[in-house]
Amino acid sequence: MSINFRDATDKLFEVVTHEELADALGCSVATIRQARRAEGTVSYRTPPKGWEKAVLKLAEERAEHFKRLIAKLKAT
């Protein structure tokens, strides 16, 4: 199964969004954005509970995404 340049690079450029992480944690996008700010700033909020597990799951899913892309590219 081959893959063309556009499809391959579309897959390469896919990222995990703030929305996906917020959905995984059951919180708002605003909460994610505030938790990513520098500690000590007025708008900083502590990260949602369970963030480590959610980030791990999303990272594992992304790793599988890239493994599939690698397999397609090796098949060409």
C-alpha cells in the first residue's frame, strides 16, 4: 500500500490539540491553556487531576499513528 506526498505529510503534521486534551481530561480548553502558562503568572491554574495518564494515552495513540505512517512509507 503506497502513500502519496500530500497524504504522508498531512499525517506527519498532525498534532494533538488543546481540544483533544481537554476532552480526555473532561475539562475546558481554557483550563488547559491556563495550566500551560508559567507558574506565578496571574492566570496560571494547576493542571487537571489525571493529566499524566491522559497525556500518556494521547502520546501512545500518536506513536501508533506514526507507526502506521512508517509502515505505509516502507511499503512504497
